Amino acid sequence: MIRDAYILTLNARNDIFEKGSVIVEDDKINFVGKAERIKEKDGAFEKVIDAGSNIIMPGLIDTHVHLAQALLRSIVPDDVRLIEWLKNWVWPLQGSFDKEDGQVSAQLCMLEMLRSGTTAFVESLLHTRYGFDGIAGVALKSGMRAVLSKAVMDIPGYAGQKDVIHPGMVEDRDESLNEFKRMHAKWNGAGAGRIQVWLGPRTPGACSESLYRTVAQIAREYTAGVTMHLAEVKEDLEYFSSLKTSPGEFVNRLGLTGSRRIFAHCVWLSEDDMRVFAKTGTSVAHCPSSNMKLGSGIAPVSEMLRLGVNVCLGCDGGPSNDDYDMIREVKLAVLLQKGINLNPNALTAVEALRMATVNGAKALGLENQIGSIEVGKKADLIIVDPRRPHLFPNINPISNIVYSATGADVRSVMIDGKLVMEDNQVLTLDEDSILKAASDKAEKLLHKSGKR
Ligand SMILES: [Zn+2]
């Protein structure tokens, strides 16, 4: 039992309980509400956490993550446009990864996500050379809820540019699809269902239409989700124009829309594209920090939401953000929409917080299991310590979380009913050894890739 908490349920009514309690049994929530109602049961609990008026809210769901990019933070230069940034830096570095680099980068990334209150994430593009088994093992050990998507490709290109992907990153059609099938057989459903294996076709320009159709067919066969980058920069739009189509029309025609289909970025969607996504239940992972840092543009999020698209949030990668802190991402998302729409009501704090929780759960097809604090749902929740100057006074905790907090204010994290961080101590991963290994690996990677 967690008692004396300020509970932001994010249920359909966005109920808030002051001095509330949450009771967790096994992996599920079996009570949420005012403490008086359960007083008589006190003493009957295996563990009682006195929240001391701390805020309890659902765990955050990051729907667009590159685990392999945590190691690239501060290595890749700032102030560079996307395609140049990929060609000259990200791909040569990731194309020099070995399985240990992949594992250490995943550890660093998950450590940061846990510390900042992320309980579930979607990794969008795992190449075989990063070592899937090692990365899945880290996800299992961390206690996190993870979607791990296998990169699929058959052309080493990006949009209209051919032969631009670093040779170390290139995989062929059968190699990438067979690795997906192997990974799915070995890991899908592992950790009592915490791990899902999805398909992550590369961005248009790196997959033939026939491969996209095959991906759609395999996804149906395996009941697997699909995630892909889409319409991130203007160059993508030029590519779709050359095919006399639009991003939404393109993916819909190839059978890639629907539930458990997440398209990252979608900065350059037309209104018709948005209507297609709304109609088909397709989700968009909005990545505001990454889009701002790479100068890609501002996604029309409030318009997408108005048209009924399920928009969730993503931190993207180590060198494009450069953090995996969802609370900071929520703030940027909400401010950008107010600013570009010249309307402070274009996106509200609670709508933005729902993007990071409820909408994320829906994107994963887990809306009945996670995303809010409700009886019968999985106990994926975080405790935020508001006893800090930047969170005082705490009259409106939703406003404080969205506008004033950062991930560093998260004190404890529970996933699937298990505490994975308690009082600022991560219990599932060895922080000191991960930080040391990350420094060593980053240094070696610079040499291996010829960047130093
Ligand atoms: Zn990305």
C-alpha cells in the first residue's frame, strides 16, 4: 500500500485524490482512492510506503526511443541537419557498433529512462549488429515494459538519396526479416508479457514497396506492431511528391496503418493524412526536442488531436534530444503548440500529460492495462517528490508536473507491481558500472569508427 499520496489518476475523468492511497496486489492495482476507506485494513500489507504527500502518477510511456543512441550523446556534433547528421555521424558510429556497445548503450538508456519515470518504451530500429539478445536481456533485467522493433530494409538509401547508409548498417531483406522472426520466437511475451517484439521498417527510401507489403503481411501473421519514421523533414515530403503521393496515403496504401502502428515525427502531414490516421486508429509519436534540435519543423499536434489522431510522445535519441526525460518532453510539446498556434489553449497541460501516458498505452495496444491509475490495471506508476523549491506551492500538481518538474524529481518507480527504483535508488541495474562502461565504450567507438 502506498498511502498519503497526491494521486493523479489520469482516468477518463482525470480524477485527483488528495491524501489518497493505492493498493497493489501482485502486478495489479486493486484500490485507488481516499485513505479513510481502507483504514481498517492497515497492518494487513506486506509493505506500506508512506508517500508523505508525494505525487503518484502513471508511469510515462516513451513511444520513440533509440537505445543505441544513448552512447552517442555529446559525441555527435550539435547544430547539424538530419540527413547530414545521419550520414556523417550517426550511421558511421552505429555502423561500428558491436554487441557489447549495443548492450551498454541500452543499459545507459534504460537507466536514464527509469530515473526519469519512464516505465514503458518503444525502441524503433534495432539493427542486428547491436545484438538483440543482449539488449532484450537488459530490458528483462531492468524490469521495464519494452517494445523492441527489428530494423527491416532492402535499400541503403534515405528518401531520394541512394547508397547513403553506412555499410555497417546495411542489411538485406531476408537477413532483416529472418532476424525479426528469430527474435519474435525467442523474446516476444518474455518477462510475463513485458517484452513485445515489433517490426521496424526503415524510413521510405530504404525499403522497396514490396518489402513494406511483406512487413504488413508478417505483422498480421505474427500479430506484431509496426513502427517507422515518417515525414520527419521536408526532404521526405519531396520524396513522396516525386511518387505523386503523400506520407499518409503511401503507408495506408501499403497496409501499414491501423492499431499498434506508430509513425514517429509526422512533422509534414497533410490534413488528409491526419484524417487517414484518425480513421485507421494509427498513432503518431511526436518528438518535439528532436524536431527542434535538428531544425526539422513543428508537428501540427493540436490539429492532429482535433481530428482524432492518437498522438503520443517520444524522446528519440541521445544526440538529437539529448535526453530521455519524458517530463521535459511534455513541457516542450505543450509550449510549442501554444506558440505556433498563437493560442495558449491550443494544448493544455493535462492533454499533454495524457499524450505521455494514456495515449502511449493506446499506441502500444495496452490501453486496458497501463497508462492510468485505475483498479484492474497493471501497477506501472511513479512517485514524484514535490518538496523542492521549483514545485512549491503545490496547489495544482498537474501544472507543476508539466511546467515545473523534470525527470530528476522522480523518487520511486514501480512496474508490473515491482519497485524498480525506491527513494532515488535504481534496484534493477548497477548504475556505477553502467556509467563507467558507457565512458569506456564511447571512447573506443570514436576510434573504431575513425572519428578520432
Ligand atoms: Zn528516431
